[in-house]
Amino acid sequence: MTVEATTERVLRLLGLLQRRPSWTAAELAAELRVTDRSVRRDVERLRALGYPVHATAGVGGGYQLGAGTRLPPLLLDDEEAIATAVSLRLAAGGTVAGAGEAALRALAKLDQVMPSRLRAEVRAVHGATETLVGPGIEIDAEVLVTLARACRDAVRVRFRYAGRDGEERERTVEPVRMVTTGRRWYLMARDVERDDWRTFRLDRMREVTATTWRFRPSEHPDPVAYVQRSVTEAPYRYLARVRVHARPDQVRELVPPQVGRVEDDREGWCVLVVGGDHLDWLAAHVARLGYEAEVLEPPELREAAALLARRLAALAGAG
């Protein structure tokens, strides 16, 4: 067999190992149409190139591609290559400090080796797409990595945290999950000192350190729902509950999750929960939805809505 044929087969073997967690020797031999002995030789060739291929003997054993000390080349099929390239283009304008430059470097490497037909598809997607986002707050990539590992390994994290009053305090937490709204990053964790669940903004953290103290994960609220509730309710002076004559999905299309929460109600209606520091802003926000609405609370919102209606009526009359 020629060197070219052997190289092609080894690359096919690498692609199979990256496709799913584990393969038996017989399965690989059948896919590659070779003997078990040839599979073992090709596995050794991959190991010599730096790919950590683990072998497990016995029933249920097989070959598995593991993590090594360095990052070897990856094989991507057409769909994976397109998805990766598009994602890297989006990451180039993201909110993780330093990630934009790294994403551009990775995109340049991928674009260099990508077939022209795939490159054309990626550029077509990019050329037909615009990203409409507000100014984001950059997060240190090291903070993300530290918190992600702490969530995975269930270890406590210590950091200094600036509250809304600007005062910094040391906090020790048991992290569960990070949640991003697209503009900001949040951590849901159990505050050890307060023995309660809390939401922390990553851009307010300093000196983030993972400890060696492991904790036993306990039952916790749904991280996405918990962070959304904290973001839309806690920071504001007023919390409004308004019944809207529309389906929940219709209102969710108009109200981003970081602005308000939509709850199911009777058929054809839903309840919008939204916070704000000014009642007139809340009244205008609900009116702009364009649906019939009923204020449930606070009562002061009805007065603000009536005042807004008089102003609009006067404006219409003056016109």
C-alpha cells in the first residue's frame, strides 16, 4: 500500500474517532475496510503524531480519543467548517476581552485551508448578515475560564465584588452556571456567607480565585430563569405586572429576556413582569407593545398611564 493511501486511511480513522466517544476495533475495521491489526497500527501512527488515543480492553472496550498535553490538528466536515467560520466571525465582535483577536487569528487559519466552495458559502452568509447589538461590557477571558472550571469541578470561588453602591466586598460562592444575555455575563451561585442563591455580574468581579474546597452540588433553581428574574426585577425601583391580550410568544418577540419576563395566563392572554425606575417609562413601554393591556400592579402605574394618555391626546389635538 502506498504512503498516500496509508495517510488517507489514518486521517479517516482520526475523523471517526472525533465523530463519537468510543469505537471498538471491529467497528473501525469495518468502517475502514481493513483488518484489526491494521487498525492497531494506524492507532499507533496517530499516537506518534500526538493524538492521545486510549484503548480499553474487555467487553464494552474500544478506542477513544482523549485530551493530550497539546492541541493536535482537528478534522472538520463541510457543515462543521462553515459553522465554525461563521461563529468565529461573530466572536470577533464579542464581549470577551482578547477573544476577538484570537477569533480573527483562528478564522485566518481556517480560511487559508478551507476549500474555495466552502469559503464562498461562509462569505455569502457574512455578506448577508448584520449584527445589531448595543455596546457590550468586556469580560476577562481568564475569569470565564476560572468560573467555568469551578462550575465543572464543583469547587468554591473567592472574589471581590462591587455592589450597586460601588463598595467592594469579598465573597465566597459555590458556582452553578454562567448565563449571558448577549451584552452582559452573570454567574448564578450559592453565597456561602448568606446561605442563599445569588446572581453576580462578571464585570463587577475582581481577583477571582478558585479554591481547593470542593462542595456537594445541591438542588438549585433553573439558572436561566433565576438570572432572568434577578436581572428584570431586583435592580429597579418599581416592578410592574401587566396582563396583556396576546399569546406569550407574541410578547416575547417584542420584549427581550433581559428586559422583562412573560408568564402564561388564561388562553389568549399572558402576564408581563418588567422593572423600571420610572413609572412613565413603564407605561410607555407597555403601550408600545400595541396590545390591549390591564395593569395588575403597582396601582401607581395606572395613574402614570392615565397621565401619558392625556399627554398623547393633547399632542394629537395640537397636531
